[in-house]
Amino acid sequence: MAANALLDRLVGLAMLILASTVFLYYTTWTLLMPFIEDEFVQSFFPPRAWAVRIPVILLLLGGAVVGSFLSLVMIRSNRKKAAKAAQKAKAK
Amino acid sequence: MTRAQQHISIAALLSSIYLACFMGFVPFPAKIQQDIIPVLPFWAIVSFGAYLLFKLGYGVLTFNDVPQAHKELMAQIDQARTELKAKGVEVD
């Protein structure tokens, strides 16, 4: 029981650190890089076009996953409903 | 004013301000107008996602077990199960 609580806390902490890192990196990338000419600092960040492409790709992928899951569930439930109706008609 | 109305009005206000900046009706230095303004919506979306992840992680990190409530809940579930069984309803 205690080990599970420790694992939970680690997961929470990992999410926290990931969220902060993503925020700081992305903010520096999009808002601060245009003003920095230093080549050494620029080497840490890919070209700025990717700062737009990556979120768009992730959003589209996320939308596709959610949409397919939804459609799968709806198809399955409709099939069950049709099977039940057919069974009822047969029993009559 | 309902919560939805409040959210929608704030969203409308922010989008109109952003649209005005985007279409060039607000005089900004050329570098800002070209590099920063178009990227702002994507930055907002990514920051919002990071904020949600942060909130989730923090909640997971600070969630404490409540053994007393757990015992109580288990007892209530058992009681409900026996009562329902007496009336002919099967629960897993």
C-alpha cells in the first residue's frame, strides 16, 4: 500500500516536471528566440517553423484518436442494440 | 450571468483584441508584428495544456490515502450488494 502511494507521488512529480519543462522550453522558443542572435543559444532550438508544426500535428493526432475511439464505441453500442432488437423480434 | 456566458464573453474579448493586433490595426515594432503575434495562439494552447498537466500532477502528488473512508466505503458497498441481492438484482 505504501509502495503504491510512493509510485503515485513519483508519477505526479514527473507530470509536474514535464509540464514545467514543456512550458519553459516552448515559451523561450516562440517568444524569446526572435530576439536572440547568439548562435550558441540558437543551436538548442530547432527552426521556429517547427514551433507551429509540432502543436498542430499533435492536435490533429489527438483529435483523430479521440474521434476514432468515439466512433468505435458508438458502432459497438449500435450493434448491440440491433442484436437485442433482432433477438426480441425472434422471441416473439 | 452563467459560467458559460462568462467564458464566452472573455473568449470573445480576447479574440477580438488578438484579431485587431493580427490585422495590423495596432502599431507594433516590425519584428514583433512579424514574429511574435502570429505565434501567440499556439503559445496559448501549449501553455494551457502545460497548465492542465501541472494541475493534474500536483493533484496526484498531494493526494493522500484515507484508510478510514476506504473502510467505510467498502462496508457500504457490501451492504448495498446484500440488499440488492435480496431484491433479486445481481451486482458483480
